[in-house]
Amino acid sequence: VEDLLKVREPINMDAIYLIAPTQNSITAVTNDFPKRGVTKYKAAHIFFTQACPDPLFYTLSKSLNLPMIKSCKEINIAFIPFESQVYFLNCHDSFQSLYNPFLKTVRTSHLEELAIRISTVCYALKEYPSVRYTKNKNDTTNFELANLVLEKLKIMKDLNPSMGKGHGKLRSQLIIVDRTFDLNSIILHELTFQAMAYNNLTIEKNIFEFTEDNAQKSAYFEERDMLWTQIRHQHICHAVAVVNEKLKNCVSSLRTSSSAVAAAAKSSSVWGMSNAIKIIPELNKEKEKCSLYMSVLQKCMDLYGEDLVKIFDLEQNLVMGDIKFGADFYNHSINELKPFLTNDNVSTQNKMRLIILFILYKGGLPENVFNEFIQIAQLSPTNIQTIMNLNIILGFCTTKKEGTKIQLPFGRGIRVIDETFQVSRWTPLIKNLMENCIENKLDPEQCPFVGVNKSSTENHAASSSRYTAPNAMWHKPKVSTEFQGSRVIIYILGGVTYSEMRCAYEVSKKFNNWEIVIGSSNPLTPNDFIQNLSELNKPPH
């Protein structure tokens, strides 16, 4: 596998090109197979990830050595299947393209590109869903993107009439949501294993490389690893307990197997020795994997300082509305936050996250409170501007006059669940949206359809039993059984959090014959969000 845009050596073999239909990729292919002269490869098979625009296709056909082109197809897979129920469009500049005032000129073309890619997700899943969006009185982006996606889906349906055919498919829906729908979930510290690992450790291509006992080690996070899928969405404390128990069992089984080998050797039982020896490599492999997970879990647990645990508690109290400030908001809020803002052990970013949560809690802070916060925290002008950049995406000022009441775009929608851990009470708002959609309880005023609501023509009753149908698994071989139920496909403009990904699996398990597939341009960690905020008031590099 080679990068198309890098220097490559010629090989006397057929070449398969998996490319996006861009000017750069078209130029690279035509350079490999010029109309005259030596070609880089024996022949070409060209596969476009999405529909190739006519002008580009015309350029390709006029510039290529056509007899050398064995095949040319549009396969409509302009996305990355990150997990069985999570996809990314691989558009890392999406947040800036959507919200940065200096990039207004690229916004329309960016939405067009997103619509094409989202439609290929539906195509890959063989869904022709009803399309709806969450209404935002401060912005029309959701509405615009929903209409563009519907337009692309209609074209695909005309070319592929079988799209959306099958049991329960009329109930499938695609919902466009933007990041302001729930900012709490990106600011809060999430304490489940996958979220903690990906939010805080350097993980590249699902591999975490680290040094331990002077040895270089690599932990792989893969869906085919049953232990990973078992613990990734568990609270960090639960995950530690599960892996620790599995590690103990492995060690115990190894001792038993070693004893069996010794006993078989004494009795000259070749069959018994053979069976015991066969088990040992597998047990050693499992033990090594558990040890790696314990190392990663320990690195995550090391983030649990006393100060951080207190911050987690304050965060949860804020978003759950458990703090009653009363009439004297100024003094009460200062008293709550001052111990953290003056603490040198609390990072600047964590101080900023706490101030942002107070802004979200109040729908904008009184100017005197905001000024007091930033002064106590000793924030730099750059960090202050980063917080102020919330104005751009929220549609209201981060500071306001005392007594002014400003509503958040979607309210707080607090959902209380039975949760053991005091520091993990918050549930991402997207989970409510998922469940309400399945139960046909979404308010059509807040989440309207564009085009026809096909789901209204089919019984929409949902049974709340454990989900047992096969899931999307777009990366499985063709022989696997295809999902036959209904789907809710969610796209979040501006990035999706790991806690929101977790919700997709939890809701899918709860409802029989329903599956949630969630995605965005890219995953979004708190670090990513703060970095994106800091760049919103700047022109592109």
C-alpha cells in the first residue's frame, strides 16, 4: 500500500487506486498513466470513494492512456468505519470550516462535501432513511446540511432502487445534530476506559506505544479483541476489576497447566503432556494482553489526583443542577470555584473548562463574575480569548449584565440515572435523542423532518429488550448476516465525543431490532475542542 501523492517506484504489476475524486488525485493518476510515454504500472483499476464530478472525469478520460485502464468505478465509501457502530468522515478541518468567521467562503462547499460523504454512509448500510435535524434558532447549518443530504440520497436511490428495502427499513432515520446541542459532554471529564485513554494518552491508529521497565510496549485496541469490547465502555474502576480478575485466572491456569505438564512427564503420558503444552502459549498470550491493559489502565488511574477528583465532583454538581446558588450568585460562585482557580496543581486547561461549565450553566456569566474568575485563575490573554470564542458557536455572549436571562439553545435536558459513581452521573444528551427517536417521542418542532417522513407509514413501536440482531459491522466479510432491523444514523457537526459513541452501543443493546450508528467529521476530545476554540478568531494559516 503506497501513498498516491508520494514518490513511488515503477512496478510491472497492475495497480489498484482507491482515491477521492480530487484534482490532486486525478493529476497523480494521469501522471502514472500518461497518454504518451512509459506508464508506472502494468495496468490500472480505479475506484473512487464517491461520485466523480463530470469536469474531473472528463479531465481523467482525456489525459489517460485508456487501453491501460482495466476498470473505473464509484464505490461510495467516503468515510472511515472506526468501529462497528461509529464512522468518521476524516474531515479534520470541519470545525473551523463550520464556525470560523474567516472561513465563511468555504462553508457552502464544505457542507456539500459533508453531504456527499454522509450519503455514502447510508449507501454502505443499504439505508434510505427519513432525514431530520435538530433546530437551532441561532444557526441554520443543520437544516442546510439535512437538505443537502436528502438531495444526495435521492440521487443514490434513483441509481440503486434497492436502497432502503427490507424489514423495518422504513423506520430508519438520519438525524443531523450540531456540537452546540451538548457542550457539557465535551467539557466534562469522562471516566470510562476508552474515553479516558483516548482523551489523555497519545494513541495513533488505535495503538498506544509506551515504555515500561525499560522495554518498548504496544497496546492494540481492536474490535476483534473481546476483552477490549467488554471493558472499553466501563467505568475505569470496573474495567480495572475485570482485567485484574482475568489476569489472576490466567496466572492460575498457567500454574495448573505447568503442573499438568510435570505430572504427564513423570507418568510418561505423551498425550497428557501434549494437551497441556498446547494450552500454555495461548494462556501466555492472554496473560500478556491483560498485563498490557493493566498498564494502560494504571496510566489512566494515575490521572486521579485528589484535586482532580474534587473537580469531577464540582463538574457533576454543576451540570446536574445540584448546586443552588441562590440570590448571591457572585459570592457563592467565587467560593465554589476559587479553591481550584488558585491551585497550582490544577492545569490551566482544567481551570478554563470549569469556567466554561459555569458559563454554560448560567447561559452567560455576569461580567463581574467572569472578570473575577479570569483574574483569580491568572489566565493569559490568549486563554481568555479562547473562552470568549464561545460567543461564535453559541450565538450568545459569554458575559452578560446581571439579571439577564439567556437560554441555552437546547436547554439542559438533565437525565438522572442510577449510577454508582458520584463523579459519573451525567448522561450525554444524545442518548435522550436516540431513545426518543426510537420511541417516536421526538418533538417535530425541535427535530423536524426534511422531505417525507417515511417512518410514519410503518408501525413505530419499539420493544425495550436486549438487542440481539447482528450489527452494522461494515468491515465484516460478505458472508456475515446483514442487519435486518431499523437504524438511527446520527451525524454530529463539529466532532463526536467518546461518551457519545458509548451511548450508541448502550441504546442499541436496550432496544430490540434497532441499531444506532453515530459519526462525525472526526472524534473530538476536550483538548481538541479547546484548541479549536482558540483558533476561531484567527484567519487560516
